[in-house]
Amino acid sequence: MAKHCEKEANEFMLRRKESEDPRAVLKEGAALTACGVNFLQSLKRSCLPQTQKLAECVDQGSAKLYMSKCHNDQKELDACVEANMNLTRPKLGYFSKLHVYDSATPAPEVKLRDYKAEAAKVLNELPAEYHLRKDYRKYNDWRYNITES
């Protein structure tokens, strides 16, 4: 499934990382979910007996759900998926390797904020009689000091 939906997953992860707002990637997330659902539906249509056989083997093969006893059933499912869906299982370690993805959508522009200017503007807009605390301490003064205790 990861190989089938690789393009959608890459687009979603790239956009999620670039824009730190989850609302900005709702469309990509929906596309990724739809791709996964379509894959599972087509797997159910084309290779249901092999999928059920592998699931039962994993369920009943060991208490810790090891795949070691189910490699023959997995080979049958892989052959069915390759024959009916034209998908081959990627080699072990495929998703651990570095892949470069070029997105069709442009990267968002970086917005740099000048926090000191914003704070100065807010302070200048305060009324003259506004009470500002004078008893504050600097950050390093709040830290625990062994020599003073």
C-alpha cells in the first residue's frame, strides 16, 4: 500500500512539514486517505482469499504475530497482487533509503516576523498611565544558583 500511494504520501508529508498549519494540508490528507481506501478495496476485490489466508496465518501462527511461519502465504498474496493489480513488493529497505521528491506545488513563502518591532509597537500604543511592572528580573536571575542558597 505504501508503494501504491507513495506520491500522495510524499506530497502530504512535504506540505505538512513546509506549512506548519494543519488546515493547509487537509486536501492532501484526504487524497492520501482516498488512495489507501481505493487500494484496500481493490485488494479485497482481486485477492480476498489470499489476504484472508495470510491474515489467519499471522493471527494463529504465534502469540506475538510473527510472520516467520507465513512466508508461503505472503508469496501467494504477492503473486496475486502482481498479477491482478500490477504492483510488485519493493525490496527490503526501499523506504529506508533517501528519495528526492519534486512537488508540483510551489513552496510556501517564508514569513519572518520582527518580534521586537511588534512588541515596541504594542508598548507605544499603551496609554501613558498604564502600569508596567518595575520589579521584574532577568531570565538568568530566575535560574537556581547553588552559591546563593
